[in-house]
Amino acid sequence: SADTCPSDVLTCTELVLDSQGQLVQMNRLPGGNEIGMVAFKMKLKTPEYPKGRDVIVISNDITYKIGSFGPQEDQLFLRASELARTEGIPRIYIAANSGARIGLAEELRHMFQVAWVDPADPYKGFKYLYLTPQDYTRISSANSVHCKHVEEGGESRYVLTDIIGKEEGIGVENLRGSGTIAGESSLAYSEIITISMVTCRAIGIGAYLVRLGQRVIQVENSHIVLTGASALNKVLGREVYTSNNQLGGVQIMFNNGISHVTVPDDFEGVYTILEWLSYMPKDKYSPVPVITPKDPVERKIDFIPTKAPYDPRWMLAGRAHPTVKGAWQSGFFDHGSFKEIMSSWAQTTVVGRARLGGIPVGVIAVETRTVEMAVPADPANPDSEAKIIQQAGQVWYPDSAFKTAQAINDFSRERLPLLIFANWRGFSGGMKDMYD
């Protein structure tokens, strides 16, 4: 209500690089950034932390050079992430990018000449690229190329040995920066809470950053890919993939566990970020946020597991009463607090976060029913076909064992108490599962 909600529910300061590549705090108008990355330090006043909790938010600006990563973008990402680690506060990354920026030295595009092995048959290849003396004289002062002088066919030629480009940030320096922020993201996941939301797309290093942060929210119609459909088609030599959604859309990334949750739009994505944060400590030095539960602590649990297979979510969260209209059978956790993650992947295990008596906890439970795992056909392999594989309940398969380990890792770094409803018969020991 207006009486309980503070007027300053959100305050933020933009983080900007100074001339020495260090972070400074600045308040400027939206759109004042001069690079394709922005970062903010935000204070959020939430029901769990009415006095406020700090987070670092880093986001690509896809309106600047299609959100690509150059040296300045990499440096801002690095410094903002380091600040989050130093203060022990959550780091939130909003991904909308096009990967590392690989450009062309435009000043050379219309100058270079080709020395063919056989000028009459270009298919035999070329020996080198070169500049004429006139073009070399015109461009040499810009220090955008290195050349060596040769005489061939009665001509004076300057053979290109290195193309640097007069514009900074179009070559290998971007890949070096990509490696740096990938390492930083891996370190951040081990030290603080990292959450990523993919809106539009995450390509190349953008996809790596999302994966290394582990906790991923993916907006529908976005994609997470390393290269892309057009690049793969060129490698394969034929038109195989028609869309990046075939490679990294929600139908792929949610079903393989990369994306923990999918949402229909950006608003729901931000809501999910805040919902996840409500279970997590404000920093790595603080205990989990305990709230006053809506349910009595000493309440009775209405749902009773049966010997016949049942939906384990009923045990965790409760369900509408099967025979009494309008009534609710309560589950183990506080009403409405269980939030499942990775629900479409490795379905013989159920994982999520919940509250018990107002205390946030991590939850791992066991699916008792037989589930179906859909394996899509690969368009690149004409012999492949879609398959539906049956997986028995109460069994750890390679995917569900991995899912269990992933959940334990996440909850451990969130400092959540872990409740495991152990109801397994064991690991699947079939030949294929042992191979996988």
C-alpha cells in the first residue's frame, strides 16, 4: 500500500569509467553513455530488507554497435563485477548483445591488391595481399598496417604483414578482453550471487557470460548461441538452420537446463530477478532474510504422500483440494513460497527455492512418476530423428544427477539451508547411462 511502500523504493547511481579505466559514480541522463555497456549500483528497499539492499546491475546497450563487446565494454564489465565481489553483493547481468566486436580496417578496404598464384585462374589461390607505393604512402602515416617491400613483375609492392587498423577495438584485443571477463564471471559465481537475464540475444562471449553466471532467466523469443545459424550453414556448406531459435531458443536452452526459468517479456524477467533475490542474503556476510510467515509455524500439513505415484510438487507446495471445492490442501512449505527452477530439464528430479516458517531454503525432491524426455532431431544430420525416451521415477539419470549437483552448487553459494526429500531407488546403471 502507499502507507507501507517507501517513496525511495529504488535509488541508483551510474558507474562510469574514468580516463584511467577505473570506476567513478555519476548521475547522467539516459542515453549519455558513449560505449555499448552500462552499469549501475542500485539500492532496493524490499519486504525482506526494508532499509535497503545493494546490487550491481550490468547491461549491454544493443543500440550502440549492436551491443558488441569491445575493450571499453569489457573494461566496464570487469570493473563493475569486481566491485560487486569486493562488496559481496549480488551481480545482475542483462544480456542483449552480439558477441565480441570484430571489425574491418575500412581505410584499407578499397586499397589492397591481390597477388594471385595464377592470374588467369583465381581458384588456385593467392600468394599475398599488397599495396601500391601510392596507397602505402597515403596510409603509412596512420600506422594502421605493417608492410615489407618487394619487387615483382617489374612492380614495386608493399606486402601486407600486419593489419592493425587506425580504429581501436576491432581485432584480437576484443578476444583478449572477452577472456578476461569470462574468467571474472566464473570467479564471481564462486564468490557472490550472480543472476543473468537474456533479453533479445546473447552471442559468443555474451553466451559464455550467461552460462558462467549459472542462474539464467531467458525471455521468450530470445536466443543464446555461440555463433549463429548463418555461420553454421556456411560451415556445413548448405542451408540447414533457418533460425537462431533452433540453436539457442527457449525450446533448447530451457530443456537442457542452461536457462533456469523462461518468461514472456522483460517485465516478468525483472520480476523474477526480484523474486529470486527475496530468498537470498543481501551480501555474502549476512544470513538469509527471514520474514514473518503467512502460515502458522505449527500448522498441519494436509497433503499426505501416497504409495501410488503422485506429483511431488503437491507435497512441497500443496494443491487445490481434490474433493472439497474451493479448499486447499497445504504442502510442506509456506503457502505460495515454492518456486521451481529448471523444471523442463531432467524431470526425474524437482528443485527450487521455498520458505519454511519464513526461512528461505533450497529444495531437492524426487519425481515418483515415469516421465518422458524429448530428444529433437538435428537438421544437420539427415539420419537423425526425434525421440521420446521414457525415464522411470525415483531414478537418477545422468541429466538428473547433474541437475541435483547444479542445484546444490547454487544453493550453497546462496547460503540457503538445503532440504532433500530423498526417495531415490538409485542411479540408472544401464550401458547408455554409464556411457553418458
